[in-house]
Amino acid sequence: MEPKNNQDIMQEEPFTRYLYPKIYVKISLLISLLNHNYDESLFWTYELYYSGFEDEIFDYIFKISSIISAKQSIVKILRQLKEQD
């Protein structure tokens, strides 16, 4: 099996309406959410939504929020345990 070159990879990767690679948009959305940059988060969300990835964006945001809330729950439990000692 031959390794893929950059041209093959770019042809397989879907682009958004403003020609961003979709994977970069999803990464940018995650980073902007973690940085609490809400205007930027909206921009990346709209970019995915209006590029035809409506169902995928809702699933992605739900997955991110689940991971973040699970992390916050663990941190809360650890703080409570530390306070008990």
C-alpha cells in the first residue's frame, strides 16, 4: 500500500463554504470554546452549519460539552476530597 501524498489528502478532506478544511474549523471551534471566545465560537459554528454540516455540528458540540462537564465534575470531586483531608 502506497503512502498518500498531500494532494490525495486534500482531495479527500471536505471544505467549508469559505474553503476552510473542515477539520481545521472543528479544531478552531474547540480552541475558541476553551478560550471562552464566544464571537469566534459562533463564527466557526456558523461556518460548519452553513456549509451543510448541520447534524454533525450539533453532535460535535454535544460531545465537547459532555467532555467539559465531565472534567468539571471530576475537578469538583477532587476539590471536595482535598478539603476533607
